[in-house]
Amino acid sequence: MENSTSPRGLDHLVIGVRDLDAAGAFYARLGFKVGARNTHPWGTQNRIVQFPGSFLELITVGDAQAIPPQAPGRFSFGAFVRDALDRGEGMSMLVLESTDATVDAASYKAAGIGDFEPFFFERQALRPDGSQVRVAFSLAFAADEAAPECGFFVCQQHEPQNFWNPTFQQHENGATGLASAILVTDEPAAHRAFLSTFTGGAEIIDGNEDFVLGLPRGRIDVLDAEAAQAIYHVAPDPTPARFLGFSVTVSDLDALARRLSEAGIAFHHGEERISLAPETAFGCVIAFEAA
């Protein structure tokens, strides 16, 4: 799988939850600023936690009857979210930035990692003052046959000036950015070629069996179960490959630890990071690293 594009940074992570308002309230307790509920015409609803240039998408099924089925050449976002939630809550999709989703879709098809039509959609978004503005996106999907439970796509913003807003990026917990997406698998090497092509040829930093893809914004950590347990103090099932969760950067880990303690939220405080277990955080490891 050869690649002639430049590396793509993290755009957002899709995190499935069964109760969107409960998840939003939990993320607010963690100190994140959580956006209002948005509704998609294909049956899902979301709330967003925004950082400079990237965001977390908390998502649920709002109208199961509106979800289109998967079809050859067409990726049903709603069906993927529904099926992932049927397996359990947590992160199910990794999204990178795109400057031209049509070109990326053609590139993925040529590389043999995706034969899906680009997908365009738009919706109304709320500014901090309550006014509505148009936001629009084009998506290009890819698929890793060795990770059937993981979704991968890139996202092109058509109205970035209406989507990104510094007011939404100010978090009480001192979060400054999305640092990494975490993939756990019993065969890290099996995903190396796909991820290299999907990311546009990101720099790969090798560990033992594990590796990290360094991106223009953030990184992708590809870990086996042993490494995931050592770093995040969890015991994940690595078969098949799945997204364990994510990490964000914060300005002050000790201040965050005090906040979590006062909120009665269980966490592990190591030398380099604070982490929350999936049982605490709607099926998703949430880690905080020093900025």
C-alpha cells in the first residue's frame, strides 16, 4: 500500500454512549465544556467537546428507524454507530483531517483500503450567543480488514469558520488538546501497513511489539494488551482489535487530580498521566497527560 499524500492530523474521535445527556454530564464533571445536542438525518445524535483543531464526538442512536443500511460502496455511519453500541459503549471510530475528501477517497480506493463514495452532509450549529450557523462536512472512509470493529475516515470541513470557536475550547479542567487515540490489538504489526496508508505516511516510532504514529496533530498509539495494562492499568480484550480510548493534554495534572477527587470520580494517578477506567467513563479509557 503506497502513499503519496502528506500526513493527516487527528480531527475527532467517535465515542458511542447509550445515554447522551448522562455522558455529557459526566464529561462536564470531568471539567470539559460540552456542546448542545445535535441531530443527524441518518438517526444519530451527538454532543461535542472541542479543542483547537480537534474534538470528541459523544454519539448515540436517536432514531433507529432513520438509519440507512450498509450497502456496497456506501458506508452507513448510523449503522456503524448502532452496531458498535450493540457491542458496548466506548470509542469506535478514528477520524483524521482532510483538505479534499474526494481525493482521499480515490487515494484509499487505489491503495486497496476503501471503496466507498465520499459522503457529504450539513447541519445547523449553535454559536455561544445562541445564533445558528451552517456547518458542512465531506467524509472519506477506509477499512482495516484486521480491525472490523474499528471505523476509520477523514473529514473535510467546508465551513471551518463556523465550526471552530475558541469559546468552546476553554475547559475548566485545563485541557489544551487531543493528544492521542489508543488502539489495542494482539497483533500490532497486522495494522501497520493500513495505518501508514490511512494517515498519509505518518512517522512511525517503534517500541517492542507496539508502535506510535506521530501525526501533525496528536498521535495514534498501537498497543498490545500487556502495554495497555502497564500504561493505563486496565485489562483489555485485544481480539479483535479495538479502540481503548484517548488521551488529552492538561495544564496541571495535580489540579486535575484534586478536581476528580472532589467530584468523587475514581482515577489512577501515575508519574506521567492520570487515567480513568472504562467502567468509570462510559466504556472508554480517558487519560490526561501534562501539556
